[in-house]
Amino acid sequence: MGKLSPLALADTNWKMAIQEQSLKQISSELHDNICQSLLLAIMHLQQMEKSVEQEKLAETIILLQETLQETHQLSRSINGDFVLSIGLHAAIQKLINRINKVTSIKTTFQITGEESYLSNEVELVLFRVIQEALNNVVKHSNACSAQVFIQYEKEFVRVRITDDGIGFNQSNTQEGGAGMNNMETRVREKKGKWKAESFPGKGCTVSFKIPLLKPTL
């Protein structure tokens, strides 16, 4: 992908803003509607405990409680404001903890270098790209393990996401899908450099770097 023209960059910024607003709306719907419905269902079942079969009721309540917790965590993980409120590293770790809990993919997170200032916009881009990459791993890779690396350098922050899954043929543009395009667009919009490598049977590595900016006073 070449350098974006001012018009193309403005269009990209607009699309990303719309996408972020959509994610906030989804997060709100999950929290305000689905979570509330699950909680109400749990309360109704708890009120019925004395009149139905105890073992099956207890199992149903536990299942609903676990679903409520997962939905609540999902709601928070896609809300950009929540990501910024707890910090990039904590948000990534929570995402990885959830993957380790609900899938069999052993996922690890490593940070190297001296942590540098990141603007809110860059933090959110880093999180969204890592989130999208890990979503791809969970949905498509059939991997046993995945790793997320963040390396702080003097002028850049580097990120690498790897997995040991089935990989894909990069010559087939359909296999990369819209997710890869979205990730690359987010990175390049922040003047970053992007690379994705994958081969059938040899997993996938997504790597990128974004320039560091000095904090404004």
C-alpha cells in the first residue's frame, strides 16, 4: 500500500471514527440490554430454587452467571474508553486472559524496552490491531499457541503477533480477508509500517511499528 493522499487519509479517518462509534454502541447494547436480561434471568431462577429440581437449577444458574461475566468482559473489551481508562498493557492482558480462559490457545504477552509515551489515539490503534489479530488467531488459525510482543525503542513502538496455526497462502488475497486490510489501514494511518507473513502449515506473523511522539505539555 502506498502513501495515502490527503483525501484518502481523511476518508480513512472518517471510517475509523465511525467504526469506533459503532463499537461503543455495541458495547452499550451488550451492557445495557443483554447483561441486564441475563441478570434478570438469574434472579428469576434463584427465586424458583425451592420449587424445581435443585441440581439442574444450580447448573443453569452457574451457566448464566458465567455467560453474564463473559458478556460483561466482552462489552468492556470493545469499548475504547475502557481501554484508555485502564491503560494499553492492562487492556491487552485482560484480552489475553479471556482468550486463555475460553479457548485452548495458550497465549502469552511480553513487553521489552523502556515504556514510552503513547497518545490516546496510538494506544487505541495498537489495541485494536492486536485485538483483530488475536481474533483472527482464535477464529481461523487452529493454533495451539500465540504470542504478543511489544518492544519500545527510541523512536518507534514495535508489535509482533505470532501463532503456530495452519497459516494461509498470501498469494490468495481472499485468505487475508478484510481483517488484515483493516489492521494495515489503522497502522498506516498513524504513519506506521506493516508486515504480515504466513505460509500454509507454518502459522502467521503480523508485525508493525508506529513512530513515537513526544507528549504535548
